[in-house]
Amino acid sequence: KERERIAEFYRRVSTSSREKGYQAAVKLVDEELERTKSTKLRNRLRITRLGVLENRHQEALSFAEGLLKDESFSAEDRLWLRDRIAFHLWRLGRVDEAVSVYDGLIADAAGDPKRAWGRYRDKAETLTRAGRFSEALETWEAARKHLEPGTTEWRETECFRALVMEKAGRYDDAVAVHRSVLLASDDL
């Protein structure tokens, strides 16, 4: 019965956000937070509230920073919150701060190549969007060191590297990288 109530609540939040705007959805979440005693469910609701604020970057950043201070969130949730903080910093034009958050996430992912690669990817994409192509390429180079050639992540990294090279006007280098990906493909 509780699962059904929660599922209905999330439907109402989604509908409210779509039809009445984010303020109405935030109000629903806040009302549910007032009624909820379970720390685990409260944390899910607060993460939901952050999601509702997704396009309100300053408000979402402030809220996420506040949530990150709460020790009741799991380690996974705290990593996710840091990722959202980096995203909102980038959207606010605070690229250096976003990059710093990604650097911390990369350091925390030591020993987990797949997770590290995802953080490198996020950092490189942030730098690319900011037009900082040489730094983006350095980041992709660092990501490559954690990958086995021929893997999906390796191919994706190489394709992103080539795209950044193109944006930087390094067309011959980009073509060479694309060619190396094609030559490394087993399915040709």
C-alpha cells in the first residue's frame, strides 16, 4: 500500500510540474516531506525536489550543496549530489569550479576504471562546451589511460577526442583518430 501511495505521489509531482510549473511540484514535495518520518524516504524526496529544480540552476545548486552536508545520505547519493553540483556550476558559467568538483570525483573513483571514465567524460564535455578544447583533450587523454583498446568506452573516448580535435581545427588529427577507431573495430 505504501509503494502505491508513493507511486501515485510521483505521478502527481510529474503532472504538477508539467501542467502547473516547478513551484507547484516543489510544494507537493515539501508537503510530503512534512508528513514523512523515514530518513530513507525523506532523502529520496529531497533528491526528487532537486530534480524538480533541474532548470533553476542557482536554486538547485544551493539546495544540492545543502543536501551534501547531510551525513544521512548514502555514499552513492553523495557522489550523485556532487555530480549535480558540478552540472549546475557549469550551467551557471562557473566552469573552473565545476572542473574542480569533477577532479574530486575522478580522484574518488580511483580503483574503479568505469566510474573514473564517466567522471573524465563529464569533465571533458564540460570543458568542450566551454570552448576549452586543449584542456578537454588533456582530459580525454587521461581517460584513455584507464581503458582497454577496443572497448565501448575506448571507442566513445576516441570519437569524442576526434570531435574535440575538429572543434579545435585539428582536422588531420581528427581523421587519424576516426581511422584508428575503425581499424580497431572487430565488426567490420
